[in-house]
Amino acid sequence: MKKVTGFIGAAVALAVLSGCTAYDRAESYVTKPVVQDVKKGMTRQQVRDIAGPPSTEITMVHARGTCQTYVLGQRDGKQQTYFVSYSDTGRVMNYGFQSCKEYDTDPQAGQ
């Protein structure tokens, strides 16, 4: 019985520790300036001052305005991206953890 209890305890401890590692990786992206400091309504120049130059910039097809993608790092061999979209007046409209290509999708495509 003691062996079973010890095994269960070790399994729980391992599960808890592996969760901490995943959290630490996610936390490191949240502290990036483009993620932490960019807010809706900012100008393109304000974002560039905070985040530096983007990896890519596109004119969106399914949404209005332009969009910039920033590469935050790598995880499990895949680039972790963050987009910032701008209105026609050059102000931040939206942002989030995906690329501009993923953000600018046809809302009717899945129906």
C-alpha cells in the first residue's frame, strides 16, 4: 500500500511541476513590450517606439486597415506570433496571439 501511495504522490508532484514549466513559458511572452504595453487607440509610431519593427505587415482583405505581425519567440518548434491591427487612420484597433494571416480570415468561410 505504501508503494502505491508513494507512486501517486510522485505522479501528482510531477504533474504540478510540469504545469509550472508551461506557465513560465507563457509568462515570458506576456512580459514582451508589444504584448504588455500596446493599447487600443495608440498610433503606429507609438507601437513602433514600444515594440520595434514588425516581422511582417499586410493590408487586410477581410477586415479594414493594416496589420503587423511580431514574432515573440519559438515554442515546440513553432513561431509564437502576436498581431497588431490598425484602422485606416493608423490607430490600433485590435491585437492578440496569432499572426495577421490568421486574424484576417473570411468570417463566412466556415459556414
